[in-house]
Amino acid sequence: MPKRGKAYKESSKLIDKANLYELNEAMNLVLKTAKAKFDETVEVHIKLGVDGRHADQQVRGAIVLPHGTGKTKRVLVFAKGDKVKEAEAAGAEYVGAEELAQKIQTENWFDFDIVVATPDMMGVVGRLGKVLGPKGLMPNPKSGTVTMDLEKAIAEIKAGKVEYRLDKTNIIHSPIGKASFGEEKLNDNFNALLEAVVKAKPAVAKGQYLKSVVIASTMGPSVRINPMKLNYNS
């Protein structure tokens, strides 16, 4: 257990750990406790009533947050032919084919935040599965990162697209913006993400889908939201 600083301990006193807050109150508390000297990221952690070990209970997708994430993502695109110019014109930081795959494999190079590929490049990208997969960087059609429409994919990423997927404990972790966004914009982003996750509910999921919903800033304590008060028809 890491030692907590004085500011964290003071912030924790504002939060009743046994309480489930409504969204507005929870977001207000998160912003009050974001006391770091940098602009903290606000994240949401959603535990779902599914078992991600089964393929038919996987929850995965992507959404462009209404107000973006506050972070500019560096995009690497695997493409060839005319698609190279399309990717470069759309603002991709790195575009290439086998030479980029080799650079990742031999130099352990990861100066990018997201990988996009055209379908015809997946043979090359597939060989990187062991290094890209564990970092959550493997392109996937479900998240819109395997596509021929590179212009659209890159534009959405630059506009604040986030991918969501279950971890091994059936929890989705996602940023919803920066503390400087303020309560209203963060609430908008939170609602957009939660609606997308609820729409992605597997048909076989039974019982309570949203098991727990927690928000926190980078350095601040977590605040639990009452999932029963979130109206997403879950």
C-alpha cells in the first residue's frame, strides 16, 4: 500500500467511503479533491456484471467524447500505396509498413498512443500481437482502428475518441477529460461513455449490469457513484 500524502489525506476527509453519491455531487467532490500542481485527468472505472472470459460476454467499443479528453494522441498508421498520403494528410504522426513493424520489434519503439491499420496490413500488424496486445495497442475493427477510411478514423482519434474494454477483473477504465474541463463538460463526457457501455451490453448478460461506478482524478481519492441512479435503461 503506497504512503499517501497530506493533500490526499485531507481530500479523503471530504468523502464518505460508505456512501454512493449521485453524479453531480460525485463530480463536484472529484474536482474539489484534484489539488495537484498539474491538470489532473479524471477517470471512470466501471465494474460490469459480465464474465469477460466468455467471448459472448465481452464488452468493447469506442466513442468520441463530446468535449474530447484534453490530451492529443500520437497516431501510428500501417498503410501502403495511396493510403499513406491519406493518413499523412489527416494528421497521423507516423505512417508506414514493414519498416515500422521492424522498428517496434527491434528497437522497442513506442512513441505513439494509438495504432490504426488498413485491413490489408493486418498480416504485418498481426506479427506484433505479442508486443502491442499487452499494451492495449492492437488495432481492432470493433474500435474502428482497422479501416480503409483513415481520414475518418484519425479525425475521430484527434477529436477525443476513447476505446473501452474489459480488463481481467471485468472492469472498464477510461479517461473522461481533465479537471480543468469543469463539472458540466465532465458530466457530458461521463454520460456519453456510460451510454455507450450500456448499449454494448451483451444479450446474455443477466442481473445487474452496472455493478459499480467510481470516478477519481489522477492524484485524488475515488468517489463511488450510485449506479441505480444512472438512467441509461440498463
